[in-house]
Amino acid sequence: MDFYRPLFIFICLSLLCGFVLAENQTQTIVIGGLLPLTGNGSAHGPSYKAAMEMAADDLNSKYTSLGLPYQVKLNIVDTETNPDIAKKIGTEMIKEGTHFIVGPLTSEEMKALEKTAKDSNTVLIGYGSTTPGISSEDNTIIRLCPDDKIQALGIQALFKKSNYTTIIPVVRDDVYGQNLYDLMSNLSKTGNFTLTDPIMYEAGTNQFDTTVDKIAQTVQSINQKSGVAVLIIGFDEATEILNTASKNKDLSTVSWVGTDGIALSDSPLKNKNVAEFAVKTNFTATIYGEMENEPKFMEFSKRLQTATGIKPTPYAVVIDDAVQLAALTNIMSPGNPDYRSVFIDNANHFYGISGYTSVTDAGDRKFANIDFWTIKDNNGTYGWTKIGRFVNQMAGPVIEMKTKTT
């Protein structure tokens, strides 16, 4: 559905009812942004910030060209990828009267701010939080990204296509890591793969000698190395895990897999030891998939990359839809005490640059693809290359591989 149809309907109804603002008045739509500009989720922070700014600039230009009396104003603050800080500054935003906040990024941060947002009728629009159960009919969290139930199915599909049968899980000890590990543990009961005991590490740590020693011990205990893969469930710290692992030659005899917390990050590309180790071990990461057949998605993605020098993830691109839906809901619900219901109704009738933004009653995106990305060496220059995807569609899941993964 085109963005302007619901907006024009609202404008027409407002004209009939005499509620349109006077020509010389402009309504400011304040949208908050809780972004990880520092901390261990900050690798894509510049992309998230640029996405919000571009979305607001595009909307303001459209409002002006159409003669509509609205302007979007952003209030972007760094959460440092810290739940306590996210709660503190999010609460301050809400006290200032902000009813739509893009973010925060992680599920831990979302949970920290959940009650305050609900009590104040503030919608938290998720663009990167993927832990199942964070959104519900009992709170005001709405996520335009898929939850980890879909990613877990994508990881399982990657294991099957790559003939990985014995998986060593290395898990960030927080809500994100624990829940995604639990999903993988449940899927392992289907018999397609087995999991060794999880190797947990503390969220926020940057020392991984002990963690890597445990990985090495587990690898050494497995007689048949064929079909063995190490699965890192974490964020940017995965780069340091790979860096430490690269110093142990035994760990290059098995394959390595990452999740959306590290996929498309520049950090493993900037460290030559890590990049070489990633290539040698066929390091592959899964992430919410690109809309590669949607011109607007790819165009916005290219604009972000030009602005930041970083290849953006779909989590950054979907922020454009988050800002548009926040502004639209603000305009269409004057005096409505239930922003969540209006936002969900708009999302279920909206086709943005990320495609149809339909969400469940709980507030989670209904359909999405999971892309598989690996690191390749192109004459000494390392970069991410997409090798396939898991398509979660109404007709049933499909696996599409562009090349062999081994």
C-alpha cells in the first residue's frame, strides 16, 4: 500500500471536519532514537543514525512539496548498548512527551524500558531486537524486524546445506544469547544436528582466552572433525573471539558460524588475522535478509553506504519504515490514547522499502528472509559475500544457495 494513501485519507477527513492546522502553523513530530553509537553493538551505529536522519529528511521534503503542515524532528541519543543507560535516557525522552521511539537496539535494552513505555503510551519501535517474546499484546513494543524463531530456522537450514552435524555453541550470556541458544537446542531435537554443552561468556567482556581454551578442548574431544562447526551467538565481540581462536591452529580445522550480531560488521574485515581465519574456516553468518528485488530498499541501502562507508544491514534500512510509520501514526491519531493499536493497523496496511510491514497481534514482523553471508578474500581485500538465503514465506520455507558453502 502506498504511503500517501492513508495520509491523504486523513487529510481529507480533517478538511471535512475542520481540524486541519491553519496554513501558517506547522506541527512538529518528535521521534526519539535510542541507538548504539558506542559499546559492543556499535559497529553499525553510524548506519542506524544515518538511516534515521535520511528518513526524516525525506519525509520533511515530501511534506513541504505537498504543502502539508508537518515536520519531523529527531532526538537521537547514544545508549552505549547498555540497558541501564537505555532505560535512563529513554525515561527522560518519555517525560519530555515523546510517544514514538526507534529502538533501543538490543532485547535487554528493550526489556529495561518496557514498563516505562507501556505506562506512558509510548511505542518502542524495534529494528534490531530479535529475542522471542519481547513484543506482546501487553506492552507497547512493536518490532519491524523478524524475531529469532525465523533466524534459528535459517541457521538450521545452513547447517543442513553445509553438512554441519556437530555444533559447538559459544553463547553470550544475556537474553539474546540464551534465547537463541534455547531455540537451537529445541531444533536439535529433530535429529539434523547435535549440540555440545554450551560455552557461555559474560556480556560486555573483551577477554576470551578462557572461552577459546574451552572451545579448543571441546574440538579436541571430538574424534571426527568433519561436520563440526563452532556457532558464535553474540555481537561485535565475536571478532575478538575469532582473533583469539586464530592463534590456535587446531581451531582452523573446523568451520565457524556467526549470527546477526556480527554479520556484515566491518570489525572482522579490519583485522587481517581475523579475516584470514574467517576465510580459512568458511566463517558464515546469518542475518535478516535484504529485499534485493525491491529497488527502493537497495537504493536506500546504497545511500546509507555512501554516507557512512559501511555496508548497512537490513536492520538499518528498516529504520526508514520505522520513522515513516511513527510519523504517520502521530498524524493519524490526534487525541487517541492507544498509539500501539493505530501503529499496528498502519503497519498492516503499509508497503515500505522493506516490503509489507505486517506484524502479528503481539507486534512482531510476520514474514522475512534470512541471508547467509561469508567473508571472501578478493586479492587481499576482504569483504562480505552473500551465498544464499532462507526464505520464510506463506507457502512454506525455501532454501536458495548461490554457491556452495564449502
